[in-house]
Amino acid sequence: MKKRTRAEELIFTRNKILTTARDLFMEKGYRSVSTRDIAALCQMTQPALYHHFKDKESLYVEVVRQLTVEIHTDMIPIEQANHSPQKQLKAMLMMLIENHPTNVLMMIHDILNELKKENQFLMFQLWQSTYLDPFKRLFERISDDGMLRTGVTSEAAASYCLSTISPIFASDSQFRQGSMSDRIDELIDFMMFGICEKEV
């Protein structure tokens, strides 16, 4: 096997750090993971890790930035497909659940409580453009079709939708019943049509 060049080795090591950090951050949350944990799993020293990322926060920011790029890329063909609102909503939600490695609310909690203000703003912009805006555009389309309840904004609907799916990320629970697809269908039915036959 051909030996890597110095530049290739640096890229390989950086990617290894990012992959390891992503797995740990998304499983345990920001606070519960240390750079010592990440370095140990990468079989390197902390100083070697700091050669690539100056601190834990800068590493976390890069992990989330890469994640949002991937999600944005996966969302484009779903948005461009000519599906009914319910079918598009299900495809968007399923993609997030299958491709996103964490509970969205846990990630937002980490961003709001653990990061510096400037990084919070950067993360909010990434979250808004990657997660909120696609759902907002879908609910704008639903509103244009006269299907959105009077007084409900597309942004409020999008925010509610994202907050509603967070518990579903715990998909490996032994207490969960039904397939992920069935659970998403049920959730969409409740979101779109409510849970009562008539107003009470």
C-alpha cells in the first residue's frame, strides 16, 4: 500500500478526529464528551488533537457545520420532487431521522447552553437554513393552498414540526411499537388533521 504524503496524513487524521467526535457528541451531548475521550479513541494525544482543532468548542462547531452541509444536500431532491405535502413532509422527516445522528433538541440545547455567543449565532444560522427553512417553505406551500389554519404561520408550523419529531430519535427503545414509517405517518396525521373529531 502506498504511503500517505504529509498533506494526506493531515487530512486523514483530521477526518478521523471529526468522525470520532461526531459519534461521541451526537450520542452523549457536548458537556459529557472531553477532548481526552476523543483523542483516546483516535489513539493520539490531546496535544496532537489540538494541532488540528484549538479546543473542544471549535471541534464541535466543525462537526455541526459538516452535519448541516450533509443534511442540506440530502434535503434538496426531496424539496424538488413533485409530491403531495404529506408525502413531502414524510420524506423530509424520514431523511432527518435516518441520516441525523442525534436528537435535534439535544443539539439545540448544547448550542444554547455550552457555546460562546458568536458560535451560538453561527450555529443558529446553520440550523435555520438547514432544518427550519425547508419545513417553513413546505408550510408556506400548504398555506398558499389554503390548508394552513388561520393564525398559524409557516414558521410556527415548521418549529412545531421539528420539536415534535425529537422523541422519535430514540428509535431503539424496546418500549416503542410500530415501524418508524408508521410512527411518522401517525405523527403527520396528528399534525395535519388534529386529534379531535370537532372543536370542543
